[in-house]
Amino acid sequence: MPDLLNDFPYKLETYKIIGACMEVHKNLGCGFLEAVYQEALEIEFFDLEIPFEREKQIDISYKDYVLSKKYIADFICYEGIILELKAIDEIKKEHISQVLNYLSATNMKIGLIINFGSSSLQYKRIVK
């Protein structure tokens, strides 16, 4: 039987990213726009030496075609984790579907939805 806790991809990396998000939320709380959290998170990533690309433009594939419309990720961390930031009341099924679509379209395997909009930081780890 596989050990799911220890066998998932980017385990340590996702913990480090979530920790950085918790630090931002602890300092800023809820109530700001996503762009504020994004900028603060960029500082945390620098301080923690988390490799990232902010607002990275990514090709979207459809069958054997690359679409002219691009997806712009809030962050791509460790060259393989899509990080989608939210500042809303709660993470909903639509947000999970959105990240699943991004993972499918980009052929990445791990996505994190981080919600700074509630009194406690919310996050969901999505695996394709």
C-alpha cells in the first residue's frame, strides 16, 4: 500500500510554499486585493529562496495545437507547481475545476489554491 503522505510529488516544496503564504496572511490578515498578497508573497519567496516566476505566461494546448490565448499563472514555483491566489470568502468547486483545467492545459501535475480572503488562510493542493 503506498504511503500517500510521503509519496506525493513536491511534498517539501508545497509545505514551504504554504508556510510562506501563512506568514503573509499572519502579517497582512484578510481584506486586501490579490495583488497585495502576490507582492508580499514575492518578498517571502525571495527571503525563503523559493524559486518562482511571477505572472508567468504559459501556452495552452488543445489536442495537437497550441492556442494563441495564454494562461497567466500567479506564480509557478519550482518549475512545476502552479500557484493560484485568491482573496475571496472561501475556496469553491469552481476554483478547484479552474486549477485542474490549468494543470491539464499545461501538462503540470501540482496546483495550489491559496485563499487569503478568510480570517484563516485556506489552501487546497490539487494533483492531476
